[in-house]
Amino acid sequence: MEGQTRGGRGPPEKPLPAAATRSLSSVGAIFILLKSALGAGLLSFPWAFHKAGGVGPAFLVELVSLVFLISGLVILGYAASVSGQATYQGVVHGLCGPTIGKLCEACFIINLLMISVAFFRVIGDQLEKLCDSLLPGGLQPWYATQRFTLPTLSMLVILPLSLPRDIAVQKYTSTLGTLASCYLALVITVQYYLWPHGLVQEPRPSLSPPPWTSVFSVFPTICFGFQCHEAAVSIYCSMRSQSLSHWALVSVLSLLSCCLIYSLTGAYGFLTFGTGVSADILMSYPGDDVAIIVARVLFAVSIVTVYPIVLFLGRSVMQDFWTRSCRGTWRPLVLADPTGPWVRVPLTILWVAVTLAMALFLPDLSEIIGIIGGISSFFIFIFPGLCLICAVGVEPIGPRVKCCLEAWGVISVLLGTFIFGQSTVAAVLELL
């Protein structure tokens, strides 16, 4: 079942685009999927553990979330095989119709654009803190400011990494980024036991059970940390082996590894600082600690390696839109291959330039990102649930299995709607 439906019902057969070359191994797919999830959310997990009321409640939320997170990835692989599409938005458009497809594209662009801006902010903060540690004193020189370091890093590193047309190339940098994230988790764990000089212990957290509202309030934060679903379809369609069982194994191994890294970082960061934990755990440690300085460098490297994956996904939406807009007279002249350099390079430069400018010149975006963060529930719960409901309607499946799958799809949609509403209302209340 690859690229077509059976029984003559549902979407017609659609060959995979040229960009979806099957050159990705299983190990490469695991690393790309893992690195897609291990983003800026890693720094906020100790704060999320505090907000949830401790290690036990937060870990319980993680386990419940993993069921739906892994389910969403498996559903997206199944939906991609049914629809024959090689992008997330293409799958939603093919199975759920043009209206839901356009909503998916709009959410896709907004979410990925703001994630890219957040990545630049995180990289800039780590570089600024690193410069403060290496160049102590008063006013920092011009070459240590974000307005110099970020554009330089973008031109020399981020832009070249973002230009390849195939997501499979990211398996090499994703391996490096995953190791950098592992180092951060290891440092936070070791720091708890060694307790280096200059580390101030905050009051111990209360052991009283938190209200249920606190647990639900941290649910979006933890789910956002595991978010890798936007890349799932592109990764699945680039794999050499595309059996559903094989994809399920890749999804389970990726998210369990991600859960281990997040749990170590969240638990030991929370136990170290208690109620005084910062939303950016690295900001809570002394700036002159060598291990923390190395962790800042490696975490910046980790974010640099995941930025091209986000850009690739956002660029795929713009390529699809460009192709649809330029049908007819102009397409044979300049758009014979929508993933060719004449389209891919300008879109890549435009994406980097826009997100860099937003990160440098707009005011603090933390509250706005908090509101838009609820959009991630669409990609983890709502769209996969809708795709599952539509996919089982075009496949010859037994009535009992079909009923169970449709029920699971409805549960996913309802849960995603609840998380989106709860997180959006909470972010609006914080703004007020």
C-alpha cells in the first residue's frame, strides 16, 4: 500500500514528487525525527516539571502524551501511504479536502515561521551569555552583539545547511545535534550530584499534590517539546523501507529516546533548583562554569542543526503554493522543477532573512509565541485524527477495526481541540 488506495475508492493514485527520493536509512530517519523534537523546548522542561508539581506528575503527563504522540506519527505514515503524497500538507489536502488543506497550510507556515524566530532568539541568547562569560566586564564589543553574531552565523552556517533539496541530507547534522542535546542532559544530571562551587540551592519544592489544573496547564508545553510531526511525512517518504510496521518501530525508538533526554533534563534541573528554576535552565547556572559554557556552545549547535529541518518543511509549503500559482504560461519557462535551484535558493534566502529580521528587530515575542504555540496541537492531534477518519473511509477494513480507528481519530481531534483552547486562553490571560 504505497501511493495508492485499493478498491478503486478515495483519492486517485498520486506518484511521489521528485523531492521524495528514497535514500534515507532507518538509523538516519530515527536521528532526523529525534532531532526534530529535540529543539528549544529542552531548556524549559525543568520549569515544566516545576509547573506540573514535581517529577511524578510531570512524568505521568509525559507517558500519557507519548501514547498520542506515537499514535500521531504512525497515523501520518499510514495516511501518506493511502494518499500518495510526500508532504504533511499534501496528505491533509488529499484526504480531508481543499478547505482543511488550506487551513493546514496556513497553520503550517505560521507555526514553522514562529519556531524559526524562536530558534534564532535561543541561539542569540546563548551566544550573548557565552560572550559575557568569555569577555567579562562592562560594555561588550560590537562583534559580540547579536546583531553581528546572528547574521554572521546565518550566512556562514545556517544558510548553507538549509539549501539541499532533500531532507535525507540532514541525517548527518542531526546526529551531531542529538549528541549535543545528550551532553546538555548529561551535564545537568552530573551537576546535581557534584554540586559545583557557586551553585545556589533554592528552596525545596513542596511535596503536596498540585491541583489538576496545574497538570493540564503543562500538557501543551510537554507536547510541544516532543513535536516532530510536521517532518514525519517527509521523513517517511524519504525512507528506503516504507512498511507501516517499520515506520512504527522508527517512531517508537525516536520518541522513547527523546523522552529519556527530556526526562533527565527536566527531573534533575527541577531537583537542583526547585521553585527557583528558570524557564531557560542554562540561565540558572553560574556563567563561569566550564561545563556550562561548553553546554551553551553545544546547545547552540543543536539548534543550528534543527533550523534547516524547520526551514525545509516551511519551504515545501511555499513551493507547493508557488507551483499552483504559476501554472500555465510561466511554469514551463521557470518552474519545470519546483524543487530546482531557481525556486529553492530564493525561497531559502527569503525564509532566513525574514526570520532573522523578526528575531533581531521585533520586541519580545514570548507571549505571542505562547498563543501560537497552541497551533502545535493541530499537527499532533487534530490533523492526524482527521486523516485517520478519512483514510479508513477509503480503505477496505473490517467494520470492527474501522469503528475502533474512527473512535481513536475522534478522541485525538477532541483532545487536540481541548489543548488548543486551553493553551490559547492561558496565553491570552497572561497578555492581559
